[in-house]
Amino acid sequence: IQMTQSPSTLSASVGDRVTITCRASQSIDRWLAWYQQKPGKAPRLLIYKASTLESGVPSRFSGSGSGTNFTLTISSLQADDLATYHCQRYNNYLPSFGGGTKVEIK
Amino acid sequence: QVQLQQSGPGLVKPSGTLSLTCALSGGSINSDTWWSWLRQSPGKGLEWIGELYPTGSSSYNPSLESRITISLDMTKNQFSLTVTSVTAADTAVYFCARADASRLFHSWGQGVPVIVSS
């Protein structure tokens, strides 16, 4: 199963609403996770089961979708959100990731 | 709190062997966990390499399987990755990680950049 993210890069201002899309090549139900990777750091789990926030993740992050189409939304972008965001299909053999979306602050 | 600390050389010669270790603190390697390795090539997304369960069950990415070994050392509370016959295509940042049964990666090592070059 291939995972495709868009856009590959986006630039937004502090306070903007930001949406990232992840598409699966076939249905994955809601077995979709999102990770945040800050520059030079390891990824951090943000959301699993498409919309469940991991403990400690700010409420400005939200996820939605099922089947093949998923979105990650940051309701009000903060400077600390500068990072690359990865989607991941899980709960199956050969977990796979999207190509990543780099979020830049204007 | 589980922490993973990676170690290993940052430079490997072509056709050589890449060996990395991931030491666990704050928990036991002999637990209900899939000990995993992933990598991130320059400008590319994350790629799952493989995993090992404490009972010995393992799975590897088919694209790498013939060159990969993941092993556990319970006496040292650590696990390791070996990649043989490396080429420039194996240049990447390598991460170890702790995954649950659904293959969600809850904890990660700090990442080790590995360059394959003569």
C-alpha cells in the first residue's frame, strides 16, 4: 500500500489554519498515524487511529478521515510547529510512510 | 520513561557492513514490544527496515531482507542492526524505535547518520 502526502512543503504564518493531506492507494480503514519531526530530531507520535491525540499533544492538532483520504489540521499554527509531518499506515505487515510535508513559518 | 540511545559508526565503506546498536533504559528489552529499525534517506520519507520480538519472531522489509539482521542482547538490554554489502543507496539517518503490536512507533532513538563512502 502506497501512502502519498500533499503538499510536500507549505509556508504559513503564525495563527494560520494549516491542513495536510495523506492518501492511501487502497483502503486502510482508520489505521493512520501522524508523526511530527522537528529539524535534527526523531519523529514523535502525534495522532493515531486517524483522529486520536497521543497524550501530551496540544489540542490545536487534529486528524480526520477514513478509508483512503486523511487530513492533519493545525488550527492555529505556532512557531514551535516548524517541522516535517509524516503519515503512517499501521496495523499491518510492512508499515509504510508518506513522503512527508515540511511546514515552514513565513 | 523508556529511552533509546543509539551508537555506531557514521562512515562505512562500500561493500562493507553497517552495524548499529540501540540501548534501552527505563524498561526491559524482554517486554511486549516490537524492537524496530527505520531509516530516512536524504530528502526522502521514512522507510521501515525490520523488527524483532523478544521471542525471536522477526519481519524484514522485502527490499532489504537478504542483507539485514536484527538481534537482541537481553544481558545488555539492547538490540542491534546489521546491514551487509552496503552501497551509497544505504546512506541515511538510521533510527531505532519501540513499536506496539499494531506497529505504532511510540519511542525513538536519537538517530545516527550513516554515510557509505570510500
